[in-house]
Amino acid sequence: MSESELLGKKIFFLYPSPVVQNQISAELIQQEFEVYTVKNYGSMRKILKKYPKSIVFIDIAEGMSEREWEAWIKGLMADREINLEGIGILTGNDDENLVRKYVNIIRVKCGYTIIKSDLNATIGKVLEVLKAVDARGRRKYIRVTTEQDTSATVNLPMHGLFVNGVIKDISVVGFSCAFTSDPGLVKNALIKDIQVKLQTSILKVEGIIFGSRMDGAAKVYVILFTQRIDPAVRVKIRKYIQSNLQAKMDAELEAM
């Protein structure tokens, strides 16, 4: 089984409009799709070679002329070094001739979606496309490593005091963390009033100690959130995960 089948496929929005970036993309993130926005087509070929089976939605009203977009998209689809899952057009341009060209002649796999005032309908159509190409794969939740983010920390209440630790990775299901001094957490113990800090957000949660593992000399604990987690906390965690992933992707694109 391929990595994309297990972990899902990366979804790139190339030259997204503010509506796509702030609303459509945001909704997909909350539904656990791995979404990125890119505002420069120059590095896309290299990044797509690195991440096979990716999906690219393009707003052909931005970045280049329509003729240039047509040539660029055809070239991308013909590039044998790129194992692309599919290209889709996501734009406010409702020219019927363009729709016919991209759907019937160029045959972009992920269709031509027109952004309408009814955003729910647009989001619904994008979701249909993503479901058709199995964009989520078998992965249910996106997890991000946070070891390079010094702002990702946790405070656990222990014997009337807070024990400070660093978060190693996190998803909406739970997180792993390590401490300078091992607090001796017991498997299956319920811990309330946990403070999770992700950049500027401080989230209050409760969790169960799922287990632990050794990472070099450090003991890493895995803590699962209980079902009583506030839905607003899940929203903030997903936003943080997307922000973290986007920052890493931006760094990769800049280095290319």
C-alpha cells in the first residue's frame, strides 16, 4: 500500500482567491484534509515531484494569462516525472468556453469548479472531487510534529503544582510530550485541567495517559483527549496544525 493511500494526499491551492484561502480551504482543514496554499507557480513542479499523488486546484484568473495557464497545465499533465493525482480548476470565471475546454478537451481530472455566492455549494462540489480521488486515504486525523516549535508546550497539574513539558506531536485525538524531569505518569490515569499552549493559544483539556516510549534518554508520554474536549478546542488545534504545516511547506518552496 502506498504512502498516499495510508496518509492521504496533499492538496495545493495555487493562486487561491481570498474566499478560497479564508473560507473554502479553512473548511477543508476542519474536515482533516491536508491543505496548502501557494502563490507562485515557479516551484510547483519541484514540490510535486517530491510529493507524488498530490492534487492541485488552480485559479486561472490569477498569476498568468489564460493561454499561459493552458500551456502550463498541459505541460504539468504530460510531465512523466510528476506522478500527479489530478488537477482541478477552482475559479470565479464562469466562461462556458473555458469550462468545456478544461473538462472536455484538456480533461483535467478534478474538474472545473466555479466559485459561487453560495459557498456551501462550492465546498460541497470540492468535497465530492476530493472523495472521488480518495484524498484523505485511510488517515482519519492529521498529526504534525512540533519539535521545532518552542511555543508548543504543555502544563500538567501534579500534586498542586504544574509540570512543564514540550509537545512532540499533536492531532485532535491527542499529543505526545516529554519533560525535563520524568513526572512518572501512570498509564490509563485521567488528568484534568491540562494546559496546552500552541503559539499564542492556551487550550484547557483533559486527557488519559495512553502509554510511553523512550526517545533517546527522554521518556515520551502519549496523552489522548477525552470525549469531553470542547469542539472549539478541536477547531483551534486544526488551525494550528495547518499553520505549522504551511510554514514548513513555505520553507521548502523558498529553498527550491
